[in-house]
Amino acid sequence: MSFQTIFEIQQSMSVNNRRTVGQQYSRSGQVRVAQYLTSVPWVFTVVPHNYLPYATSRDIIQTIDNLDRQLPETITFNSANLGWFTDYQGDANQSQLNAMRIASVPAQNSQTITLNTLPGINVNKFIFKAGDFIQLESYTYKINEANIDISPMIKEMILDINKKQICSKFINTIAQIVLDISKSYEDLPVVLGGGVFQNKTLLEILINKFKEQNKEFYYNKNIPLNDGGISVGQAYYLI
């Protein structure tokens, strides 16, 4: 018996989707508080039916306990018995939902998501209702003065199971990081260099975004963007 089966036939289930906050005491006695984004898995408390009492179902319970200790399990919520958890509650049709796009990735700790191409629906209808899920097309990251923290992105990538979606969201995240950093230097042009920008999809996303923002940008066209460009520079130096 798998976790999926237990979820499907559970007697009751509660969900804790609050952000996790932890405290740490340093040797000097200072208290440090860390808040983890909801990319950290939510906590589900599942109560199985009474037909799994320990006295008569020790083998099944032990199997579940072993899985819990040894292997991660993927739970699918779009099944007939669990669809209530993720089912869309709004009034837009599928084609209208597919046409919607996020205007820009929300800023860190932002509570507002701005959408483009909103569908035209009746005034007494709703595009989204409380509890609906909106899946962003990129992963979570943090930028501060010292570095770029992609640890939330790594956690989210591990949880994703769709390989095509992982690739798409990863490229979108890299593009968004570049865009966010460029906004910190409004008066300076952007120069795209290095092998990472040989990725055609990434480069095209950035070109389109910078054009939309009227941002001045440059990238190599006749000389390779990767280490091949270094070789050209070395040859030019010796000439």
C-alpha cells in the first residue's frame, strides 16, 4: 500500500500551508529567525480509516513506515478523490485560462500578482476565487547585495516531476534574475556575455524583454559568446 492509496481513502485530512519559521541561537546568545517560503512542502496530517488498526495491519503499517523513512513519495491531487484540493473554482473557461500571462514575476515577499490578457467575463463572475492555485512560470530565488540565493529554486525543482516544465521554469528563472539585476542599474546598458547566453531560448527571452523595456543591451553576433570569444580576444591582443 502506498501513500497515494492512504491519501485516496483517508478518513480525514488537514493541511498546514503556513510558512515555517525557525529560531537559532548563536554562541554569543543572539537569536536568529529564518522564514522559509512555501516552496517547502506543506504538512498534511492524514487519518486513515479504522480498518488499519495496528493489531491486524502491522505489515501494511510497517510498509508505510519504511517508505516514510527511506523514500520520497509523490502524491497526485488531480485524482477523483483528491481533486477537491486543487480544482479550479473560477468561472473562466480553459482557453481563457491558457491565454492569461503574468505581467512580471512578483517582487520578493510581494502579495500582488499582475496578470495580462484578462478574459472578458460577466461582472458577477470570478476569474479566481479564494484558494485557487496559480502556478508561476519560474522558480523562487532571492537577490541581496552579496549574492543570488537559488536554494529555494533547487527545492522546488526537486519537487517538480514534469521534466519539460522544469526546463522551461529554469530558463525563465535565469532570465528573470538577469532582468531583476539590470533594474538595479537603470542608467547602465546590459552586456550579455558567456556560454550561458548561447542558449537560444534564454537569449531570445532576454532580447524580447529588453526591447519591451526600451533597455539598451549588447551581445556578440560575429564572435562566440562563450570561451571562443576569449580565444578571439587573445589572438587580437597578439596582433
